Amino acid sequence: MAQDHPLAPSWLSSRSSTDDLEQKLFPDDARREASGSLSISGAEVTRLAEQHGTPLYVLSEEDFRRRARSFREAFGEAFAPEAEVDVFYAGKAFLSTHVARWAAQEGLCVDTASGGELAIALAAGVDPVRIGLHGNNKSDAEIRRALDAGIGRIIADSLDELNRIAQLAQDAGTTAPVMLRLTPGVHASTHEYIATAHEDQKFGLSLSGGRESAAWTAVQKALDAPAIDLRGLHCHIGSQIFEPTGFEVAAQKLIAFLAEIREDRGVELAELDLGGGHGIAYTEADSPRDPREIAEALAATVKQSCTEHGLSVPRISIEPGRAIVGPAGVTLYTVGVQKDVGVDTPDGGSTTRRYVAVDGGMSDNARGVLYDADYSAVLASRKVEGEHTLSRIVGKHCESGDIVVRDVYLPTATERGDILAVPATGAYCHSLSSNYNYLTRPAVVAVKDGASQVLIRRETEEDMLGRDTGFAP
Ligand code: LLP
């Protein structure tokens, strides 16, 4: 049995066996095979690493589809019969044409946040009416493209943008379907939410200030502009949220605003989007709720609030990204150099910390550097019984902050050439990936029934040199 290491965080339990996969962190179809190798959807990671190389992003197609369905069903059932629900998969978490099709096949719409994401969703053949376009600084070209393609909704983020959408739609002789992104003064993260009058951030139109507010002005403009079809209101209150409270408070504020609009203009806006941000487990310390629990709490609050204001329940939409694709993805790395480094302990003693360097790092997972995010890992290529050592998994970049997993117990016998699997990397890892130090970005493969399919191929040195105009092939 491993002893608790003096530098281990209190939430990290020491491990005595590599067998104990923390199932909540992995795709549902991840297993430890008799061979000792981890498998995902029947594909052994040792084979995947041989076939595709490492680092490698592996995505379980079934797990993605199941999570997509579970959001659609949970929210659909919770709001029935009063309202229908559209689930927009937030493509910023991870988007490729295959994944956009999986989402569409599971009955989801696709939320895009730039012309590039929109291009992928359109190239995938997603019905344009089922695509939304977000962004706090959309270019005229992006807005024109959205109008030309006939997408289902443009979410306007500012008065400037609303005016430009109106003008561009009028120029194109069309009507733009618009939602207004409002900042309800509710900000949530993991277990906590804070509610304030003002939100000091770049997104949305503030509700603060009553009839003087940016939100109120935008509603008036949108209702008066002949080229704007104002569908409804939108809010997104944050990321990695575990509790329903923040969503409920934001929904109540938006519903009260819908009632004011009806009072003033006699119009009941038809749609209400409550955003994404549903949390997932990155380490054993995280315990997210089932989508059903969030959906039921939220539906009860929305229905009650609408009844109080004498409104019918608007068509509801949500925009989960991380909670659909995050747990479906695992990153595989090959172990290289290991070092035991002497470290002082808080009580004045000293100990060693094991640094395990892998063949990727902050270029394929920037979340540690950007958000101090915690991850977990297992030795995935073989089963080793016996002692475990507190380890820090680091990358190969020229930065001391290049940490993939801050604290994890790995078998003491972990060796060069072993494969490590870091779970919960399906969201915001590939999409935030870079070329730093000219590492080539990893491939993304989907696994299903023991077979693998490349969704995005590995970047090559030729790709990098192809952009360098000083290189003559
Ligand atoms: N809708 C809107 C308007 C958003 O801004 C976002 C995320 C989502 C939906 C999807 O949120 P999700 O369900 O995936 O949490 N890079 C950060 C997360 C940034 C999220 C930005 N907006 C991270 O890696 O944690």
C-alpha cells in the first residue's frame, strides 16, 4: 500500500493497484483487459499507440453519443409537456465534421463560436437551420456567411453587433433570426455561484439598470428593426458548474425580463437559451450531477417562474460542450525521462517528487497552464502490482509550468516506453492545442467496437514547413 506522500493534495487517495480505474473519469466503455492494457470501446491502447503514435487523442464514439442523448432526453422530458428543448452541442469544446454529424444524428443542434467553427459544421452537412453562431466580435464576413447559409440563429452580443446584423440582413434582402445574449449578473463555477448587479466581462448585454440597460435598449432596437426576427434571450453563466442553483437564478432573471418585455411591447418572445457550462469529473475529487438532476431542478424553476409571470414556457435551449465530449476523450502519452527531485516539505523536512516526462504537454493540453486544471492518469499499457509513487506528469516544452497532471500516484515501476492515459481530455484540449516548440499536433481517433478511425490526422513537419515561405521543397 502506498503511503500518503507529504506533498500529495488532501483529496488524492493513494493507490495500491493500477487496476482500480476511476470509472467516472473515463468513457463508460473503458476497461482493463486481461492483457493488462487499458481498452476503450474494445480497442486496446497499446495497439492504438502502435498504430497511430503518441500523443494521441482517443474519443469513444458511443460514449459521446450516449452523453449527447442523455442531455436531449433529460431536458426534453423535464420540460415536457410545457416546452420543447433544443440541445446545441458547443463545438468549441471539440469539433470535427465527424463529431458534428454524430451530434446531429443524435438529434442535437450545433453551436459555433466563429466563422471557422461554422465552416466545419456546414462542411459536415449539418442542417443550417440547426446551427447557431456565437462570438463577441463577429466580423461582417462572418455575419454575411451566417445569413447566406441560412443558419437558425445568430446570438447578438452587443448593440454594435445588433445594428450591423440588421444592416447586413437588410442589404441581403433577408431577415436575421437573432437571440440576444444577456448578462444576468450571475456567475457560476463548479459548486459556487455569485450574483451581482454588474458583470465586469466582455460578453453580452447587461441587464443592470432597468430601462436604461443595454439589454433593454437592444430589445427595443431588435423589435423595431424590420430585418431582425427576435427569437429570444440567451445567457451563459460560466463553466464547470455542478449545482443547478446558478442556472435557476439566471433563468428567473431572464423570465422576469421576458415579462417586462411583454408588458411594454405586448410580445412574448418565443425562446430562452440557458447556455452551457455543465461540469464533469477531472479527478476523483469531482462529483458532477447527472444531467437529469440539473434538468429537473431547472425545469421546475422555469415552469414556476413562468406561471408567476403569466407567461407560457418558451422553447428552451441549452449549449453543453464539455459534458458531452470531455469524458468521452482520453489522451495517450509515452513515458520518456523520469527524475526524482528533492523538494522541501511545508513542515521543514524534505522529500522527493517524481517527475515523469511524456511526449506531449501544454501544446496538446493547455488547461493546466491556463487554468491550473487538475487531471488524473493511469499506467495504461500494462498492469503493475505493488508500490506507487506520487508523480507529476510533465510535458516536453521549454516551460517549467508545462504540467499535464500535477499530482497522481503511478506505479513506482513505471518505465520509459510505458503508455499513460489521461482521462477527461475530450473537451478543450484539441481545440486549445498549439504548435508550441513546433511539436506537431496529435491525431484524434475515434474508437468503436474495437476499431479505430482517424478523425483528424496528426500534423506533420511538412504541414509546418508548408506555411514557412522561406522553405523550398
Ligand atoms: N455556450 C456559450 C455561449 C459558451 O461561451 C460556452 C463556453 C459554452 C456554451 C460551452 O460551455 P461548456 O458546456 O463546454 O462548459 N476553455 C475553457 C472553457 C471555456 C468555455 C467558453 N465558453 C476550459 O477549458 O475550461
